[in-house]
Amino acid sequence: MANGGSGIRPFPFFRAGVRADPAVGAKPVLALEGVTKFFRPDVPTLRDVNLTVERGEFLFITGPSGAGKSTLLSLIYRAETPDDGRILFSGRDVARLAPKSIPYLRRNLGIVFQDFKVVDHWTVFENCAVALEILDMPRRLVRARVAEALERVGLAGRGDERTENLSGGEMQRCAVARAIVTEPALLLADEPTGNLDPHLALDILTLFEEINATGTTVLFATHDHSLISKRNHRIVSLEDGRITEARGGLKSWHGRLTKPLSSSSDEGRAA
């Protein structure tokens, strides 16, 4: 990587299974502390949200449309800032980052959107390579990293194809490859299966699980309970601005939501 490793990132980041500074490795990859966000003065979208995510976890973020799932993710990647509370990524408060540091934060995050956000007239390779080219990575290394990412998502050998010629499921796989090519510590997925049929949706979920198995922490936002019911991942549900959780998937839900988490003392409690 050009400019030297310490010149690219303002503070250290890590993935599960990767050796890091012990002081950093002991911290959760993500912690929300009393986070509140208003878009209207009288109605908070998020209210006093407390959430801790450890390295290597896979979380479903769920709730009805408009519940605040996208808002929660946008706070993490600093598209928005909280009106109250803190969001700690690897122990650092992302809301207090200087504007010049925000791009460095995002280089340590992978983000996948429902509408793919690929550039139609670019090739698959170009869509993925751009995430590395902005780091001034040597061309040889860019080619190798993109080829590896495309192989992981099932698009090996298709780098020269224009994305406009791909199916919806293939476009989403291209978007996932772009998100993981930088080897992020945390992968954020905002309704990544919302535009896909049920069979393709399950394929994409499985792909995220395979990525999670390599050590990347995954937050997977979805309102599709048919997907959630197929797995036993930890669930965080948003409703009326508050969160409830079940650590053992729907089987631990006991037919109703758990008590809203309103203080950090509730973290770590299995539902």
C-alpha cells in the first residue's frame, strides 16, 4: 500500500483472527452508547440506543420500514451524526472524527446497499478496483485483490463484463465484492436482498455468512423475516426508536420481543 501503512489509516483496525495491538483487540469492534437521533424535533428516530458488537459477530438488524435501520447504519459510516450519545468503532468515537478522517474510516468499512450502487457502464473489475485505486495501491496488487474478491462472490473470470449486462443477483454480488476487496473489519449491509427473489436472497445471505466465517464482522439489515427465520444469528430489532434483541435467533424470541435495552448494563444479556 502506498504512503506506508500508518499513513493511510489514522488509527488501527482489525478483523477477528488477525493479531492487533492488545489494547485495541480487547475493545468491541462497535459500541453504541446512549445514541439518539432526531430528524423531526418531536419524534426521535433512535432513542437512547445501547449496543455492543464483538469482533467476528453476525447480527441481523430488523424492524418495519421506517424503523431506523438505515439511520443506524448511516451513523456508523458517518453519513449522519447522533444528536446525543457516542458511536465507537474500534474504541474511537466516529462522530468526533475530523472531516479529513472520514474517508479513512470508510476504508475500514464495507458497505452494501439495496440498490447495488454499481456504475452500469463500468466493468465488474472497474467497479471493484476503484476501492483500491483510491489508496494508490500498485496495479499488480489491485488485480490480485479484485480477482480474489470476485472468486469469493462467485464472479471469477467475469471482470471484463459490463455491470449493465449482469442480472440483479450478479450486480449484488459485484457490490459485495467491492465492499470486501479492502478487507474491512466491519461489513454493513442495508437491505441487500430487498430487490431479489427469495432464492437469490438466500444465496446472498449465505455469501455474507461465508465472508463472516473469515473473520469479518457483519451487520445485515433486513425486514425479511423469512431470511431471519432460517438462521440463528443474533437479532437486533428496532421499533419506536428503541432496540430489543435475541442472541439466539428467533428460537430464543419466545414469541415476543424482549425488554428494550435502555442501558449499557443490559448488554451481554442473552435473550
